[in-house]
Amino acid sequence: MKCRTISKICLCFLCFSFFFGGITMKASAAETATVESVLLQDINELRAYYGRQPLFLDGTLCYDAQVRAQEITTCFSHTRPDGTPWYYVDYYRMYGETLAMGYSCTESGVHGIVDLWMDSPSHAAMLLNSDFRTVGFSACMGADGNWYWAAELGY
């Protein structure tokens, strides 16, 4: 299973692809910055259009999103594979979650994910919730070859 964390880690813009079995590969900084910046920019442009403040990346929420993206490759649900609620990953920071699957980890795939979320009233409401100030993103390729995406939102 190949996972890509789309997150800003200590301002280094590093992205790692994890292969279960112990092999770790680094993606290019340019690739990471592009996917991350497009996703955040698309969401923040929509938030600005609706009069909301921008979201800011949070490293802890990015880690939490990585956990959730890995989990949904086997159980695509807002319930974790062990039956607990999604926010049990980090109930001190996670207050909203949006998930997606089937879009590639490319710039065009990112645009598609944001469009998908905005076409869903419940997901759009989550992304446009004016109470949220922070976000973390991650994508993970499942054994089925699909990409699974998680966005975790916080205050």
C-alpha cells in the first residue's frame, strides 16, 4: 500500500510515500508543494468567495489525516476499522472530516476532489464552516489501486 502525506512538515514541504514492508521513498519538494498548495488554494478560494477566513495547514492534523487515509483503504467510512469514531485518532484536535476516493494524486486530481466535496452539501458545509481554522490533508493508495483522501479540520 503506497501512501502520500500531503502536508507541510516543519515548513520543509517534504512528502513521503510509504510502502508497507519497510521501504520509504521521498517525493520531490516541487510535487509536494504543488499538490498541497493546489488543494489548500482551491479550498481557500471557495472559503473567500463565501466570506470565510482561510484555513491554515496544521502538522498534527496532517498526521491525523495520514492515519485516516490509511484506514479508509480497508474501510471507507467515518468509522474507524476498530469500530470507534473517526475523531478518536486525535479527539483533542479533529473536529471535522471529509473523505474521498478514486482521484489521482495530481493537480487535476486535486481539483476533482475539491469539486466532488463541493457537490456534496454535507462536505461543502464542512469545508466552508467558518469555525474551522486549521486543516491537514493526506492521500493513500490502496491495494485496489485507488487513491483515498482525508481532510481533517480543526479550530
